[in-house]
Amino acid sequence: MCLGIPGQIVAITDETRQMAMAEVSGVRREVNVACVAEGALEGLVGQWALIHVGFAMSLIDEDEAEKTLIALRDLGEAQEALEQMAAGDAALAGE
């Protein structure tokens, strides 16, 4: 399964290589925007994209980005709760 994380494109870093700086949950990383580029790359600044392994795979709107970030946060919290439950069960089994 592939997971795309929403990130906002904040700058074009290398037009020749179609590279841009994207902010993903407060962390900035360089990504390739070739898959979403249509026309001048400067038009991508401010846009939201789903980022996967260093590539902007598709453009999404801000509302979709926010909903996805909330869902990912909730999944992380659910995973943490499951791990805590599993640790508690393992401790009980060892008694």
C-alpha cells in the first residue's frame, strides 16, 4: 500500500530538474513536481499535493489536505493505543 502525505509547495528550488520545496507537517523537504507540473512551475507555489517518496503525485485542495492530515493523526493515535493495549496484555500474560 502506498501512502501519500499532504504537503504544501512553498518554493521552486530547481526548475530544470522540476524540484520544489514542500512543507509536510511543519517539515520542509525537497520534492520532484514533474507528475503535477502543467505550465510554469511557479504556479505550483501555494498548492497542496500528496507527497510520496519524494514526489508530488497529485494536487489536492486545502480542505482535502486538512482532512487527510487529521485522519493520519487519528490513525497514529489509534496505533499508539493498540500498542499500549498489546503491551498491557503481554504484561498480564507474564504474571
